[in-house]
Amino acid sequence: MAAATVVLVVILQVGFIIRALLRAGLSPSARLAWVTIISALPGVGIAAYFLFGEIRLARAGRERMREVRIKLRAAQRTMSTDVIAHTGAAHPAFAAGLATSQFPPLRGNRLTLLSEGDDMMHDVFDAIAQAQDHVHVLFYIWLPDDTGTRMAQVLMDAARRGVSCRVLVDDHGARRLIRSNLWQLMGAAGVALERAAPVGNPFVSLLFQRIDLRNHRKIIVVDNRLSWVGSRNCADGAFAIKPRFAPWVDILVRVEGPVVQQQQAVFLHDWMTHHAEDLSHMLRAPAPPAPNGQDGGVTAQVIASGPDDIYTTPSDALRAMIYAATDRLMLTTPYYVPDPALHTAICSAAERGVQTDLILPARNDSAIVGAASESLYPDLLRAGVRIHLFRPGLIHSKIVTVDGQFGMIGTANLDHRSFDLNYENSLLFKCAGFTECLDQRQRSYIDRATRIDRADVADWSIIRRLRNNTLALASPLL
């Protein structure tokens, strides 16, 4: 009996190794990681590959997404050529963004960087309080704390006065809200509610789909006129579910102009994927007009990505941005476990003389990701990258700026999960004035950070380096 079990395990081992070697779209580093795990840990490795080794979507869900995408693309208005922008040095990045989500770069937008801290959400609350037609809200995490309660209240007030309010939350990230009275109260007040990526019975679901795929987007659209993009979840900065890392420091940007309709399209895609309501007609409405006055000349493009679009990701646009840098490059992210190509691009920028600043949290809420990030510090420092470890809380903003001219903000971290597994939403923009606003915000992060150098890393213990480099072997899978 024991011999038969060993033979069965070996057969399964060989089968899963062959499957990992033959799987299309897998990077060599990820392929090697899986072969190593399956070989070294036969039972655990086989189970891990079955659960997390492949991006499996339920057939019905994949088909539904395809149908919704076709319907929305047919409904979306063709932008006139005087709105589609010429992007100069940033053209390769915008071209990569177009390939990812089929949205062209549009000019005539206004981006407003909101204040840091919980006060940033007041801008959203005030706009919802003045909404006339509809409010669309999508969050990965929504907690029933002060911020989450206030958001629910303004939505309920809007719904009671006849505004169509739709709320979509990730089934895992917003589980505390879904289980709270607020969820029931919003539904009773007339707010339409839906859950994205519902897990259901995990023991049944894992047979048909990968259950750790998450909708990590944060989108708010009011009256097809205003929108917001950034890293902020619907939660207090104190972040009750992980308070020892607080405050969580985020970024939120108000968006006005034609690109709001691209934000709307992303929300509608996700809503219609999970809800039978057909809202494609909303994309036939005229695009929001270009704002007049100062900072109304921003060229912007939404880059939405997800595990159903595995061939193009935000990493493609980011690499194009970085290779275009000639003077300075600033990057802020809580999670730095990039694919090798992006890591090489960042090191290459510093090596060719671009002033490159990377802002990371001093304490990461994920010990594994933090260790994998540390394993890359020696490469970065040798190349000349200046690493700044933010100390008063967890830096959660996701910002990349290039040469003081263009950049990207949104929900995507510089890690494999954001590029390959999560549904993400980012905004690529070109505007010297707004880029300077973001550079100032990032310089304020640096003022609250400690710079680490090669001598600091050289002083790490053997145990710390061994831990970092061992956990980094799994970095293609994180």
C-alpha cells in the first residue's frame, strides 16, 4: 500500500512538472519556481500548483466577461481626433496602455491631487451629496468604520432623493462590510449592491476556478462628470484590520474631463459581469467636456487590467515609461516584487545616470513580500537607485513619475499579483504641472523616510540574507 502511494505521488509529481513546463504564458522564473516547489515538496507542491499555479476562471464567468466587453466596445462613442492626444516622448507608454485596455490617450482633462489623510474622502462625499443622476462606487476594501459609514450614509441619502446608486465591492476585501448592518441598510435605502469575485463555497469553487483572484480596483464616478482614482480604499487611515501598521498613507486624485468616461467603462464592465443589468447605453452619452482654466490640459488614459488579459499588463506601460526617462525617476509602492524585466528597467535607469528614487515602507504588512523586496535591495543599490524607507506608517500610495513630465497612479503595485492576478485600474497621464504636484508629494514621503545604503545592507546578518533570498525564490508566485 505504501509503495503504491509513493508511485502515485511520483506520477502526479511528474505530471504536474510537465504541466508547469508546458503552460503557456509563464515566465521562465515562475516556471522554475513551480518545478522547484513541486520537486522539493511533492504533496504540498502538487496541491499548491493545483490551487494557485494557473489562472483559472470559471467558464461561465469568462464567457460573461467576453460578452460584456464586446457589448461595451460597441456602445462606446468614438472619440473625435481633436480629443485624442499626441503624446511625444511618452508615446510608447500610452501605446502599451492602449494595447492593454483599448482606451486611447485623451487630452483636455483636469487632475486634482487631494490632501493626505482622511480628509481626502470629503471631496468624494461632497460630490455624492450633489449628485443628480447616478453614483457608481467600486472598492476592494470597504470597512464599516467612520469613513465606510460616512460613505454609506451619503449613498443612502442620494438614493432616497432618486439618484441611481450602484455599489460593487470585492467579496473578500469587503467581507466585513458585507457582514455588517450597513450592507443591509444600503440595500433597504435603494442602493444597488453587488459583490465582485464571489467565492461561495471555497471547496466547490476551487475545483473550477482559482479562488484568490481579486478585484483590487478603486473607482468612483458621479454623473459621468467626476471620477476619482488612486490607492485609497473606503476605510480610515487607521485601518482597523491591520492597526499596527497604521496610518496607511494613500493618494487620491479627482478626475474631470473626457477620460472620466473611460473610468465609467471600467466600472460598467465589472458591474455587468456580475449583474444582469445592461448599462451599455451610458457609454453612448456625450463624453464629459474638457474643463477650462488652469490644469485643464492634462492628457490621460485609463489602463485597466486583469487575469483575463494576461498578455498585456501595466508592467508593459511602466517599462516603456522608465526606458523613456532621461533625467529623474520617482517610484512609490508598498509592495516591490516586480517581474525581472521591470526590475532590470529600474536598475538600468539608475545605471545610465537617471536620478532614481524608490520609496518603500520600512515595515511591510506582508512579511514574505517585505523579505522578497529586501532581496532586491543589493541590485538596486549597486545600480545607483536611492532607496527610502518610509517610517510613520505604511506607505500605500502607488506613484511613478518620469522627468517631471508624465507618470502613472492608481491601484497597481509593483508586484506580480497586480500585474497577473488582480483586476487593477491605473491612470497614465502627461502634464508637467500635475507631475510636479506628485513629485512634491513624493518628496514629502522622502522627508519622512530613512535612506538605506550599501553599508546598511552589508551589515545585515547571514540569517536575514538567507531568509530574504530563500523567500525570493517564490517571488514569481507572490
